[in-house]
Amino acid sequence: MTDRARRIVDTLIGLDPLGDLPRTGWLLRGVRPCESIADHSYGVAVTTMLLVDALRDEGLTVDGERALRMALVHDAPEAKTGDVPMPQKTPAVDAALEELERAIVARLLPDGPRDAWEEAEAGVSLEARIVKAADKIQMMTKALVYGRQGRGDLHEFWLNEKNFRGRGLAIAEEVFALLRARRAEPDTWELGRW
């Protein structure tokens, strides 16, 4: 048995809880059932892919693989901490959580994925900014869908300007504007219409 094989299996087992852990923010607002952390990470990866393609269409050079790697592991520590919702995050909790997450990532992820997580956390590179924007776009898309389904009280998501940070990406700003417009459409709006 090689160390590489052991590391792959250990990482997969360590990340496995993400499929069973719910996004706590939805639960706190009465959405049941709700997406898991793994569901969210998949949605962030798809959103990242779409943003990368849009930015490439604009002529930007974007490392899509790097962005997708970040998207896939951006919530990896939550396999151990669960999803700590925004209303519970004070500066002291944030600082302690950041320290805990770094320790978890050091144990949980091999070097390459760990580097991707660190880059995503820093949020400085174009690819990391794409993932940060994708994280909020996915969440607000889910808020739109859950809201249209009449699931939970989600108004505060729409009032929090931090949920609409485009990270300097014009396409992200356009997406947020469209999400807000779709929310304002009459109740005849249908899910799945494209």
C-alpha cells in the first residue's frame, strides 16, 4: 500500500460527511429538507465553470482547472465543523473558526488541494475571486429557488449586501442584478423556465 493511495482514501473518507451535513443557514430559516454542504460545493463548482467560460468569452485568461479545484475544496473544513451560519459569526468566533479550519485543512487535504483551499481563502487571485463570487451566486440562486418554492423565510438573504459582492467581476454583478430582478418578477414565474 503506497502513501499516495492511503492519502487518497483518507481524504475521501474525511470529506465524505459533506454529503450528509446540511447548510445550516437554510435550516435556521425553515427550509427542510435543504441542500447539503456537498450539494453547495457542486453548485459552486458549476457556477465557477460558467463564470470562467464567460470571462474567457470576454477575452480574459483564466486558469479554469485552478478555479475548479478551489471551488471543490472551498468548504472542506466543514466536513469536521459543520456549516457555521452567519448569524453566529462574531469577530471572536471568526478568528477561532479560521484557526480551526486551517488546522483541519492541514490534516485533511493533501498538498495540492490544500494549496487550492489556501488560495481560495486569500481571495486575491482572479481565480479565487471567481470562486468567492460563485459561492455567493450559488447561495443567492438557491435562495431564489427556495423562495419561489415557498420554503422558509429568506428575506434577510436579500437584505444583506455582503451576499452580492461581485469581487470586481462585471459578469458577477450582472448575475446578481438578474437574480434580484427574477426575485421581483410576479408569482407566475416558473422554476425551470429557460
